[in-house]
Amino acid sequence: MSVRIGIIGAGNIGSVHAAQFSQLGELCELTAITDVYLPLAEQRAAEYGIKEVLPSPEALIRSENVDAVIIGVPNQYHAELAVQAIEAGKHVLLEKPMGINAAAAKQILKAANASDRVVMIGHQMRWESVPMQIKEQIDRGELGRIYTAKTGWYRRKGIPGWGTWFTRSDQSGGGPLIDIGVHMLDLALYLMGNPKPVSVFGATYAEFGPKRRGIGTWGKPNWDGIYDVEDLATALIKMEDGSTLTLEVSWAVHMDTDNTPFVHLMGTEGGASYRGANGKLLTEKFNKPMEIPLAKPENDEHERLRLSRHFLSCIKEGKQPITSALTGYTNNLVLDAIYESSRTGHEVKLDWNL
């Protein structure tokens, strides 16, 4: 049976989802879309053959012609809409971060745990080719025990939408840490085998945004708006099994960077590095260092197409997605702890009580 999909949010990310799911016509159909600016929803409907434009998120969630909801709206609305959709019996694909903070993410997790619906977070980097190749070798035991890792994403001049919801903490939850840092945190924890984070020491800095410097090309600036988030964050995360993860991200920074996301994994038997479309497996044989290059194959399908197919297969087979509500909550819990550590100057122990 084809899964009927409704999209809440017709902006950039909603358009990306529509483009990918529209390629999976044998598995799903796009039946509805809505946006606070309805002309944009009407434009997307025409572009992707979406059957109906509905006047509000609530109307879409109530629709009997929708089985699954994609939520691609500003972070502050994630929890409210996701919980509504879950309680209405809809499956949910929710853009990252899962919540504007851990309290909001907890609401979604509780709703997901109380239902039999699929709730999946849209962390597309897990479906990129090189991380998938690395994960395959990790699962085969080629790296041994991964005892430490380093991940990050330095953008030199990339502050998005200055003065819009991107740069308002009450609407986004933070700056690059919650925007792109959540991707790197999610991917690194996944490759490490999902160890349980227990404590965090971190710091955040706002050296560019308040001066209206470091402006990127994503989004249209609102120079009458607000910038009250960080533009760089750094953290050390300790796990229950003793392993550690270093996380460093920026929207703007004076450094030699190629603006590419990276993960370095260090294991007892081998290591792995990921940087954009390329990577390496590293080990030692015959008392000599050895490296095996990894690359994205030619004609590789889009990572978001694989993500979309995974969401649909989870619905069909009634299984948990690999980017489950629990992984989304874990990410939010760590992010909150980094912000708190930066405010207090102290290590923060994570509270796992639900």
C-alpha cells in the first residue's frame, strides 16, 4: 500500500523532501502540503504534483488523506506539531534538531514511546556513501573498540539568515551548535556505536554575528532583526563506556578551513576519517601504517533519497528507524549540556531521567 504523505513547511527543506519523495512514486504519494505563506505551498504543489494545499498544519494533521507527516518548520514549532501528529496517528519525519531544547525533545520522545507510529529524525548524513562504507567496516569489527573521536564543521563565512529565526535563540535554540553541530554529533555517535553520553564540558562564542560579520549566502538577512546566538562552539563529551568525543563547529571563524564536515574515529585495531565526499580507513600492518581511500561512487543516488526510502520501509515493516526519537533526544540532551557548560564554566552531568 502506498504511503500518503503530507508536508508541513514549503520552504527550502520542505522542497528538498518533496523532490526526494516524488521520486519514490511506487512507494508513496504526496497528497498534501501547507505553509504559513500559502502561495509558496501552492507553488510547491504545482512543482511536485502534490494533490492538495491545506490551510494550516492542524488541517493537514487531521486529514484522512495523510498517513505520514514531514515537518520542516523553524525549531520552536517542532515539538508542538510532532506531538499533534503522533497523537493523531500519523507517522512523522521530523527535521533536525528534534526539539528546540531537550525539554521539547522529551515531549516528542514520550509521545513516540506511547504510540506505535514511526518517528524519525532527518539526519541525512548517516545515508551519505562514505559514512555508510565506514559503518560497514565498523560493524565487521575492523576498527576494534572506538575509544575516541573528533568531529566538526568549520564554516569560515556562513552565518545564515542574519536577524531571522536562524539567529534568534527563542526560535532556533542556538547557532551553529544546534544547526550543523547536531548533524556532526549525531553522525559521530552513530559511527561510535551509540555510546551513552554522561558528561559534557563546552564553550560557545559570539565574535562575528553581533558585529554583522561572517554573513553567508543561506537565507535572506533581516537587518532589523536579532542576533543572540553563538557563532562557534567547542565541547568534550564523555561516554559511559569511557570513550570521548570532541565536537567543534562554527558559522564564522578566522581559520584555514575548506568548510567541509569531518569525523575522525580512533579505534584499537584501526581508524577512519570522513571529510565530505571522501574518506580513509587507517590501520597498521607489518609494522607499517596503511591507508585505504574511500570515495563516493559515480552515479551514487542522493543520501536523502536513501533516507526517504528508509522512512517508508520502517512504516511498511513496523520497525524503528536508525535515526529514532531516542537518538534525537540524546542529541538534544548533549546540546543543552554544552550550552549550560558554557554558561556556568563547569562540567555538566547529563540527566537521563524521563
